[in-house]
Amino acid sequence: MVPLETTTGPEVLVSGRRFALALLAAIAAAALAGSIAWYGLKGFVPASPLQQIVVFVVYAALVAVFCGAFRPPTVPPLALRFSGIRNALIAVAAAIALMALCALLYAALGPFFGGFRHLLAQLTAIATDAKRLQGQSRLSWTIAIARGCLLVPVFEELFFRGLLLTWLNRHMRFLPALVVMSALFAAMHVYPIALPYAFLFGLAAGTVRRATGSTLNAVLMHVLNNVVLLAVGLHFYR
């Protein structure tokens, strides 16, 4: 077991039992909160906004349970804290570099899969709500953007770069733990078109998380990434 070394020193790693209990509690809370939101608002809120509200509530419950189970969330393993302007700029630079690298990768793959624009349209169709929410109300869009560009990044970074990465690092060195975490993060996105992007993002965000000792910097990367993807998606689907 090799502790996760960061700019703030070695971290306490997550035990499997504590991780599993927190995950089960988060799933149960999310299911309960989602059900309450659905049945409590059904009949009062139109179908499309209601779906967005329920999904938002589910993610909020997941985040709340993780923060409660590993409180305070500002310390490892969650480490959801501001670690300085310099580290924030590193996160922004890493996000920009990652998006540039992925653009080059998909441009190289484009000739084999219908062209770069076709690949980009496919990627944004599954990675954002740009296509799914065409013609929907402003309320649906507002909730979806808040979820996709803020709440989802917080949840995914807490889970993958916070809990999962530090739990894996309990059983293997950091580099293999980073690769395994990134592979699982990519697999979660299911669609083949998104796998290379998600895997590279996992590597970049995990590296930033380790280097800065703050999951908030990985969240910043994720937020910027999702905002840019949404903007690109709206170019194709509006």
C-alpha cells in the first residue's frame, strides 16, 4: 500500500468496508429522495421538468451522503477544498490541454468514422443534454444545465477521484490505481464514442487531484469540460 502523496503530504486511504457502506447508503438515499420527488411533484409539474428535477434530486442525495459519510468533506478522501489560485490555474490549463488533445484524437479518427464533425456531433449528443432537450421548456433547460455542468461534476469527482482512487491506491501503487479508476470512469459512460475521451479525462483529473491534493480542482476541470461540450452540442442541436 503506497499512500497518495500530494502537495499537502500523504493521505489517509479509504477502507473497503467504509467505502461500500457509504456507497450503499448513497444509493438508498438517492432512490428514496428520487421517489419522494417523483410522487410528491407528479401532477403539479409537467413531465419534462419533473424528470429533470428527479434526476437533480438523485444526484444531490448522492453528494449529500458522501459528504456526510466522510465529513468534513474538505479533508481526504473527499478533499473538496480550495487549494490556491495556482492550483486552480493548473486545473484550468490541464482541462484546456485535455480538450485540445481529444480534439486532435477525434480529428485523427474522423476519416474512419464519418468525419470529425460527425464524431463531435455524436459525442455531444450522448455527453450533454443539447440533443435530448431540444424543444423543451426553459425550466427543463435550467435544471439540466445546473445538474450537468455543476452537480454531476461534483458527484463524479467525489466518487471517482476522491473515494475510488484513494480506495484503489490502498491496494496498489498510484499509477495502476489511476489507470484502473480511469478505465472504470470510461466504462461508466458506456458509449464507444465517449470511451477515449472519458478515459483520458480520468487520467488528467486523477493526476490533478493527486498533484494538488484537492478534488475541487478536478471538479473545476470537469465543470469547464462539460460547459465547453454543452456549448459545442448547442452548435449542432438548437
